[in-house]
Amino acid sequence: MTTNNQYWDESSEAISRSDLEALQLDRLKLTLQHASLSHFYKKKFSEEGVDISSIKSVRDIRKLPFTTKQDLRDEYPYGFLCVPKERLVRLHVSSGTTGQATAIFYTRADLETWADLLARCMYMAGARPGDTFQNLTGYGLFTGGLGFHYGAERLGMLTIPAGAGNSKRQIQLMKDFSTNVIHIIPSYALLLMPIMSEMGIDPRRDLKLRIACVGAEPYSEEVRRRIEDFYGIRVYNSYGLSEMNGPGVAFECPHQSGMHIWEDAYLVEVIHPKTLEPVPDGEYGELVLTTLKREGMPVIRYRTKDLTRIIPGECECGRVHKRLDRMQGRSDDMFILKGVNIFPVQVEQVLMNIPEVGNNYVIVLRQENNIDNMIVRVEVNDKIFVEDMRQLQRIQKKITHDLKGELLVTPQVELVEPNSLPRAEGKAVRLIDERKF
Ligand code: ADP
Ligand code: ZN
């Protein structure tokens, strides 16, 4: 970064490591004092004998207890609240992908912080005032809708709150208003492709798209490439979770080599999920986050269950904020088949490297005669002639071979017609586990 006008938030992004740590310590101390006002932390700190005055450096965070999703559920709805209810202006509920929902509260200041963070993310990726932004994710309780919406308005983009689904209208809006920047879930970006082709729209020729903010669910580098190639855009990985406001926690810069996590707003740790000890930078583990700039509902050492690593070394862009690698998935998404640990995204990575494979797939785990089997159901590309058995057999063999090479177990591969697998409105359901335990 050489010139000032490349930053949106220069004072936070161009900060030195020592200034950042000093700022983090100040904010951490305030956060802890504030958190002690909540029912949950008051109880937790006293039960575990936590003395917040003993926190003298950011590394002392390790003296504090973890917070889990179960804690948030147990304290539903108000146990984490640190301000009088009259000061709250927004409520979100986590989408409940993995069970009972949790409630997240925001004061006006929290909403300001959140919008600033998202504006910073999009500016970093190259979005500018005057651009047109279309939000293709669900509004309502899902944080990806309103989160990006206010961030885009804060940045000064013409913001189209298109919401999820209604694909033909989405494409029409993009065309009529020359949309440049979009926010979209990766599985939906894939599903929109054949619909565009059906409408006779070539995005490179007929649309003005430049930037896509893509996240909310795990996806592979291969999917990023497919989206970039088809739409003629650059895809920036976007990470967040409701418990930490929503999106805007970590985001890619133009170097697309990991997501800068905004360390002035979140304190980041990566721990071994079993020993709970910190792992060195570069090693995979569970991401643990502490809010540093949240007043309604601070959360301390939150175990996200998301598995990733900190990419060692500095980013070429010069930002001091550490980079998170692409998420492998949640620890809950990992499944064990014949003694092998597998993440759905590993299957995706293999599939999407095969040009004959279309844009949707699902993994089914089934027990037959006491043996666990993995069935991978794959849509073929719409250019494949489904009557040509020889060609289909060749594709099936190739997929089986490549998956076995990556996973070390032999899947049963079923090819299905384009657009025939079920599609979700929001986050894609990639795994159906029919086994009995
Ligand atoms: P829920 O936990 O109910 O799905 P959220 O909408 O808060 O509700 O989802 C946040 C989760 O989504 C994260 O913890 C993570 O598992 C996943 N996620 C978000 N962004 C990404 C991303 N860029 N890559 C992989 N997973 C992501
Ligand atoms: Zn960078």
C-alpha cells in the first residue's frame, strides 16, 4: 500500500503491530469490565475465580474461560446482555444450521461498528462510492442481508436489497442497473449460472459485474475459480458469524491470499480442539474469537468450531491484520468414513476440478449390511449428452478415481441430470447422513 487513498479506514488498517496490541489491550480490558455486567459472565468469572485486573497483556486472554454455543443457548434470551434493554436497537437470530438458534443483540453503536467493518471489507476489495451493489442473500434474521446492506450504504454504493432467490429478477436487476458489486453465497452463484445462460445472458458481455463478496458457507478454491471464470469477476472470500455481529469479521484483500481478520475489533486465537492449547501460526485448529468493540453483547473466547489456520508471514498489501486461511468447515461437518476423517469441501474440491461436472452435488452416507458407504450424487455439466452411456461411464470412472485419490476411500458415484438435485434458498445442504448410530 503506497498511497493514502487506497485505505478506507487508514487509522485502523495501517496501524503498526505494537500500536494494534496496545489498542487491543485497552479494548479487551473495557470489554471484560463491561462483560462482567452480564448474568452469564458475572457468574462464570466468579465460579472460575477470574480476576480481570490480572490481564496485563493480550496474551493473558488465555487465563479466561471459553464461551461455547451451548452457553449462548443456555442463557437464551438475555443472559449475555450487558446494557439495559432500552438501549438495544436490533436483534438477530443465528440461522440455526446446527441446532437451536441463539439471539444476538446490537446497540446503535454496535450497528455503527458493524457497518464500518463491512464498508472497510468492501473498500479493501475495490468497491467504491458510486458503484452499484446488489445483495443476493436472505434478509431477515440472517446477518448476511442487513449486515452487507448497511455496509454498502455506509460506503456510498447504490444498494439493491434483492434478497435471496427469484433468479430471473436478480439477473434483470443486474442488467438494468449495471450492478458492479454483489454479495452472494457460493452455492447460489453456481446455481445462477445455467439460469443466466438460459436467458441468453453472457455476464462478460452483457453485465458490468466486477467484484463478488462470497461467503457464509465453506467453498473450495475450485469453486472460486468457476465463479470468477463464468462471471468475469474477482471473488473475495468473506467470513463472519452471528455471534461476532455477522459478516465483516475477516475478508480478502486484492491479493486473495487469505482473509485479513480485523484485529482491532476481534482478538483471534487458534486452538487445538481437543487439548484447547494454542497452536502455532500455520497449523490448523479451531478458531476462537473475542469481541473487542461490542457493547450490547460482548463475547469472550468464543469457540467458533470453524477449522482454519493463521497464514504465517505478512501480506503483500502491507496490512498488519493477520490472515485466516479458507475454512475447512465446522468441526461438526467433518464425517468419519471407514476410519478416515473427511470434510465435504474436500469432495467439492475434487469434483469442481473436473470440467464435465456441473454445479451441484450432494454427499449421502448410508449403512448397508453394516458397512458405511458414501454416495456422491453429482450433476453433470449441461453440455454433456445424457444419452451417451460410454461418455457417462468414463466421467463416472474419472470422478471415482479422483475422489479415491484424495480421500482414500472409494465412493459410489451417481451421475444425475443438470438442475435435478434439490437446492436450498440459503446455505447449501451438502451432506445427508442416513447412518444409525
Ligand atoms: P449458523 O451458525 O446458524 O449457520 P451464521 O449465519 O452465523 O449461523 O453462520 C456462521 C457460520 O457460517 C460460520 O461459523 C462458518 O461456519 C460459516 N461461514 C461463514 N462464512 C464462511 C466462509 N467464508 N467460509 C466458510 N464458512 C463460512
Ligand atoms: Zn492483504
